Amino acid sequence: MDRCGLIRGGIFYDLAGHMIDQIVWLLGRPERVSSFMRSSTANPPGFVDNSLAVFEHGQALAFLDIAAMEARPMARRFEVYGTKGSAIMEPFEPAETLRLCLDEPRDGFPAGASILKLEDRPRYVAGLAAFVKDVRREKTPDRSLDHELHVQETLLRATGSLPG
């Protein structure tokens, strides 16, 4: 907890885990984490409501920004850029479209930009059902325990609870 008795990292601690899960899944454990945790509105005083974390992975950078004071409708999206293409999902939740840009045709998708319509799925329902099957040993977990540990460690590194 921080000096105000609030959870260290504020809104970032609350919401970033889901995104860090995807970053670690795509790129692995970051070599270094740098972050900026700010209280921009002072409501409540000392609460981190404006945040940015940068995750360094070999030849890749990932960054995650979360702000509690963002006006509606939220502009949240998930973006991935690489040497062979990019993908932008916007809005992130509820998922509506994915803009896929490829340097050449791949996996049935053409070169250039394509807009794919996405089916919005209820949050957490499928994940909870998979977790129950994991606990009952009815299936192999989707992610390893090492992955889960790296996600939680990365979240703590980003919020300043562990060294970056």
C-alpha cells in the first residue's frame, strides 16, 4: 500500500493485469519495466489515476497506459505492430473490429488492410469455465504456472512494488 493507505498503482493495479497477460503471452517476461504512476485528479487524494508502463523485451517494446479520468466513450484499444504487419482492435471492450495490415498474404488474409468484424463475448465467462476445468483436472491449463507468475511479477514491477 502507498502512504495514503491505497493499493500501490491505483487504477493500473486494478486493470493492467489483463493486458499484461497478453503482453507476456506474446513477448515473454520483460527484461526491464519502467513506469509513471500519477495522481492527476486528486480524487481521492494520492490515488494513481493516470499511468504508463513501458516493457522492454529484446527487440520489442510494449507500453500500456491506463487513465481513470478518461471521458466516455472510452478510447481503449489493443495494438500490435511488427515487421510483417499490425493489428488494432478497437474498441478493446466490447470488441467490435480488428484492423489487420499485412505485408503479404498470410493465413488466408490478403496483403494490405482488412477490417474484420469481431463477435463480442461476455467477459470472464469462458475464462472462469476453463479455470474450473483446470481445478478439476479435466484439461491442461491454457497458460503455464511460469506464465502466471511472470504476469503477476510484471504487474508488481510496473506498480513499483518490485524493482523494475
